[in-house]
Amino acid sequence: MMIPTLSTVEDSQKMYQWFEQMRQTLPVWLDEESKCWHVFRYDDVNTVITDYQRFSSERRIQREVIAATAHSNNERPPRTGRSIIAMDPPQHRQYRNLVTSAFTPRAIDKLRGRVAQITQELLDKAAAGGGMDFANDIAYPLPTIVIAEMLGVPVSDRPLFQTWADGLLRRQLSDAEVFRSAEEQRNNPELQRLGRVFEEMSDYFERMLEERKREPRDDMMSALLQAEVDGQHLSMDDTISFCTLLLLAGHVTTTNLLGQAIRCFDEHPDALAQLYKEPELIPSAVEEVLRYASPVWRLIRTTKEEVTLSGITIPKDAAVFAWLASANRDPQQFTAPERFDITRTPNKHVAFGHGIHFCIGAPLSRMEAAVALPIILKQLPNLHVDWSGAQLFEGRFLFGFKHLPITFDMQRTKTA
């Protein structure tokens, strides 16, 4: 048994066929090559991502990878910043609370006008020629500008952010590569390349943070410098880690969500026609896109003890992949899961995870999509994807488009 290769849109259909096969025959499966376990059914996936007492987000292997690849200059020690996505309670809650206020419903609602303005500006610039690469012209820059402004980094540095994102997502690592020993990691050219990208990002944020120390501003970077955990300010490396995570996570999910929305609307013209007539269905449609074409394929945990799922026992200290995309197509949870239904109720998908590690940026991502899509659909009538030029990011963690060319009618109505 092998995990399907994912590099084309057609491959994604094979992936969902594989999920169906695995849910039915091998719902909990050990990949002998990587020695990683894989979980596919909704209930089992939900258990893995929510039961932090038995499934840890802290990963020894991640620390080894960081130690092996985080610096290309041997004269400088690697950075030791910790990430909230790789923390367990109680530390996880303490760190997560530092940025929670920026993502409350009230805080997110205040950004609606700005998101609409950015969407309009991007459309005006990109649509002049009657066609565009939706991924590069809309889906990537919109959330990147928003999170950059929240952090307080210059939006003019956006090309730099895209270079880093492209560098990190160009080729997502295979399971076998990730779970090699630390010594093997040091000799992996791909990991060395990723280490250089992280080093560039870290150096950039260190410069930005040093500026905030001298001249604090009303932004998230300044707030993080003032934040305390157990009466202590965060170390510079921890603060840098926070900033890099917010920059990347703050745009990648929305970028993938917007691209997948356009894909789903193109593949399901009846749903698109309904949205043109009933734009109030956009929030429900966003939830269905999240379920039907989850922007994140899977999450990873490590067992703290021996655990049994679907009658299969997973040993202690095992790496476990919880396939969100498979859970979101489980017929035991969703009626007719292969049908794209923008009026689906209930729709308890796990696209943003669940439990204590539920994506902190989920409200922002949902709002960005709910605000941007009505504007896009109104102003780009007769929208279609040019599939000959569509290109997915390769890998098994993120499901999004690197390129998504679209066509539409030239006569569009600009909003005031």
C-alpha cells in the first residue's frame, strides 16, 4: 500500500478515492516505509486531534529537524524558538492567549471594510486584461496584506513574503524525509534549503522586532514584545517564531480556501449559478468548500501511550497522521459526502482542526472568504478556470493552487 502522489488536479481525485478505500478497509494503517501511522475515519481523526492527554503535539523529531537545518552559517547556533502548534497544555494555552485578542469576533469584524477595500484594489489591478492568475493575483496577496498589516510589517515587502512561501511550499517533504534521524537530516539538501528560508525569515523579523523595541507601535509585533508568560517576557527566538507562524499561517489557509472555492464553483456550475442569485449563501458555501476541498490535508500527533482506534492498537511514541480531508468525506458523518452542497446543514467539518489546537486564525479566514467572494463573483461574471494552466502545490500537508488561471467577461461592474 502506497500513499498516492499529489501533483496535479487529477491526482487529488485519486487521493479521495484512496481515502474511501482506506476508511473501508484500513482505517488505521501503518506505513512500513516511514513507520508512521495514518488515521482516516471522522471519529478517529477527531480523537487524535482533540485528545491531547494521549496524543501530543510536541514532536521530538521536529526539534531534531530544527537543530539539523535551522542555520546555514555554522558560526551561529540554531534558533530555539518554540511554536504553539507544537506545544501541549498548559504551555500551549499560555502562549496561545497572547494573540487571542487579535482574533476575537469583534476584532475580526473591524477588518471587514479593509478586506473589501483590498479585494477591490486587487481586482481593479488584475482584471484589466480579461484574465488573471487567481492564485497569484487575488488568493495570495489578499490575506498576506491583511496579516502583514496586523503584524505591522511593511506591505511593500510582500514580494519577499511570497518568495519565502514559495520556498517553503515548493516541495513539501515526504514522510520518510521528515522522520529520518537528525544526522540524516543534516545531509538532506532539501532540508538545508528549507533551513536557509527559515533563517532569512527569522533574520527579517529580528530586524523588525529590534525596531519595535526602539519605537513601539500599535501592532502585533509590539504587543508580543510586551507579552509575558509566567511573569517573563518571551525570548527573542520565541517572539520570532510567533511572528513567522502568524505570517505563514495567516495567509496560507485563506489562500488555499479562496483557490479551492473558485475550483469548486467552476466544477459545480449549478452551485455557482445559485450563488449569483443568492449571495447570502456565501458563508454556507465557504463551509462546504472547507469540507469538500479541505485546505489542509492532515495534522500530525505523537502517541503518549498505547492507543486503540477502530480495533487497531498504536504503540507509544508513534507518529500519527490524522487525515482531515478524509474525515471530511466520511459517509458516517456526512450525508452524500461526495456531493458539493452549498446548503449543507449540519456541516461539522474539521478543516480547521478541533479542540485546543483549533486554528486560531479560522475566524479571520472565514471572514476574508465571506467578504471577498461576493465581490469577486459580482465583478467577474461568467468566471471559468483555465485548467490547462492550473498547478497545485506538491505535497501531503497543504491542498492549494500555485497557479489558477481564470477567464471571465470583460464587462464587469466596479463597486464604489
